[in-house]
Amino acid sequence: MDSKGKILLVDDEPDFVEFVSWQLETLSYAVHTAPAGEKALDILSRTDIDILIADIRMPGMDGIELIRRAIERRPDLQCIVMTGHGGIDTAVEAMKLGAVNYLRKPVGVEELDVAIEKAMEKLGLILAVREKQERLEKVNEELSKANAELTKLRGQLEASLREESSGRKKAEAALKKARLRELIVEVLTLSLRYWKQTTQKTKIELAEDSKIWTASIDSGGTYRTRTLDRYLRITSLPSNPRFGDVLDTAYFVLNNCSTYPEMKSNLEEKIGQLEKILLESP
């Protein structure tokens, strides 16, 4: 049968120890005994004890010193002191050290049983509180770890979103540049085609009449519009695109050409698309 608790009884009177041990064992307590303080401390060092019951007056180490040392080693140990000598001062000293009860000899079995039960009840509460505290600490530790992991995952997600956003912005910027390049070529090509169809004049004459693009003579004596030609077959936007010159050229052609409404409409449409993208640019 399981014991109600583990008792260490310390007293230098063998007959008293034998009688009390027998009585406590009949009450289902597991009882260890010691005749003096040093022996009691030795038992405490290698045995799990719930209640220490010690006489105050013993040879060598007295009960007060035993309680002090025992509680230093086992803070949860519940101590009951008893003696046939001493008075209130001894009881107060024992209580200050941590004793839970003070009994005067001769001690009745029922009185001792009640004191032990109260001490076991207090020990049970201490252990229950400690268990809950340990469980709470474990929960808090797990919660702390979960929060740290969540913070880590949130940081990774935010970094991924920033990277994704940056990549998307770069892609959008690249697409916009590509579209601007296409529109530059389309606007200039349509403008030149409309100019030639309407006025029967050349690209050189468009550059000279509009005064937007420079026409110069190359080493072979041929007039060329190098910058305009470069924009007509542009493959990538230069660092400072001449959007204003492109639009001015288109408007110059529109102002000086009035026939072929379909060509005019196509040119106006491309001008509108180019201006819209330029207005949307930061």
C-alpha cells in the first residue's frame, strides 16, 4: 500500500522513537529514524523525505540547528519540532527557521497525526504551485520560441515581398522603357511617312524646315541627319531621351500637312500614347 508520506523522526530517546515510529507506521506513513542531527542530515542527503520531526534538545547538534541545515538543503522540507523543555522563545525561533508546527512532549498520536497532515497539505500546495509555475514557464518558453519563429518568418516574408516588389518595379520600368522606345520609332516613322506623302519632301528637308534636327554633310559630301536617323532605328533609350524633340517633330508635321486623314489620325493616336506614358512617368 502506498504511504501517506515519508517521515524522518529524530530523537535521542530510543523508546520514544520506537513507540512513535510504530504508531506512525500504523497510520500508513513510511518512517525513517535517526538518534542525532548528523545522522538525520546523512539520511536527508540520500533519501526523499517529506516531513522532518525533530526533538529540540539532543546531544551535539540540537533540533534548531538541524532544522536550519535541513531546510538549507531541502527548502520544501516541512519541519515539526517537539520537546519536553523550553518555552515560547524556542518555539518562535523554530518557526522563524521554517518549522510548520511546535509540539510539547508528551505528544499524543492523534495530535502528531493532525500536525503531519497539515504539513503534508502545505507540502502538497507548494508542489502544486511549483508544478503550475514550471508548466507556465514551459508554456511561456514555448510561446517565446513561437514568437521568435513568427518574427523570423515575418521578416523573411517582408524581405521576400520587398524583393518581389523591387523585381516587379524593375520589370515595369523595363517594359515602360521598351514601350517608349517603340513609340519614339513609331511616332517618328509615321511623321516622316506623312511628311513625305503630303509634301513630297525628304527627311533632310524636314530636319531643315523644322529646325529640330541637325542635317550635316558627311566625309563623302552627302547630307545626313545622324541624330534623327539614330532615333528612327533606336534599340534602347539613351540616358537623356529627346522626347520633346520627337513630339515637336510630330506636331510640326501635323501643322504642315492636312491631307490623308487616316495617316493623320494614326499619327495623332501614337502621339497621344506617347504623351500618356510620359505623363505617367515619375
